[in-house]
Amino acid sequence: MVPLYGTLVFLNVDSPVKESLSKMLLIVGGLTFVVPIFTYYYLKQIGKITSTNLPHTRERWIPLLINAILLLILAAVFRHLLYDKLSDWFILLAIQNSIAMLLLLVPFKTSIHLFNNMSLILFLGFLSLEITTINFIMLSCLWISLIGMARLMLKAHRPLELLIGGNLAIGVHASYFFWFN
């Protein structure tokens, strides 16, 4: 859902072309929401995953790989359509998924919820939104805190996994802006 939210905000705020909004949202929604849901049910049916929380590191490989590939496809589509900011964000999300896969080698599972939502906040922070900086920071802190608390209350993650998830997004985005801007 996070790529869909980011695309929706981007296309409403920073997009020069408004008439193809529904087609683009359909593409993003299909590739980042519908395909993963069908993939989840298929993987559940064949016994590759046990629950939506993907509690074991061995269960996370296939979903993370599929997400990374789908995000790279979206990046290519939006690069072709000359939406460079959006394309770059999808590439950053794919990099985050790839780093999360590398962490599985340790084995360490990071919070995918937290790194996706932190990435969304960082992406929205770089768009020209009509919101004051202090309000944006306060809302962002509240949003990330609520997600972190929910993941802890559901016993889906330990605090370190949440910390690594949030910092993973910050590190990937900061590296991108340091090297490419």
C-alpha cells in the first residue's frame, strides 16, 4: 500500500500530467497490492509461509525478492514516462528490499512495515507539499511511533528490528541524496 500512497500524493502534487492519474494508480496498485496478495495466498497454499507476519527469516526471501522486482518494473515504467522523482523512489524501495534480503543471511529480519513507511515519509518530505515543516515532522513522528508500537504490541518484531527498519530507510535515502544530488 505504501507505493500506492506515495504515487497518489506525487501524482496529485508534483505531476505535470493529471489526466492519466487513474491509469497510473491502477498500474501501481496492481503491481504493489494485488500481485503481492495473490503471491501471499499462493505461497501459503504451497506451505512456503505460515502467516502474514512472516515470522521466520526463510519465509521472507520470496516476498522480498518479488517486491524488489515489481518495484524495479515500476521504476522503469515511470522513468519511461519521465517521472524521475517517482522512479527514483521506487528504486530506493527496491534497494531497501534488497538490503533486507541481505540481512536475512545473518539471519536477521527487519521491519518491512517500518522501512516502507519511513521511506514514504522521506519521499513526501522531498515533495513540494503545502505543509509547514514542524507539522510535517510532528505528524511523521506520530505516524512512525504508531506503526512501531503496533508492531511491538502484535509481537511481530523486537525493538532492534524496528530500529534497523527505520534506519535502513533513512540510510538508503540519505545515501541517494548524498551521491546523486
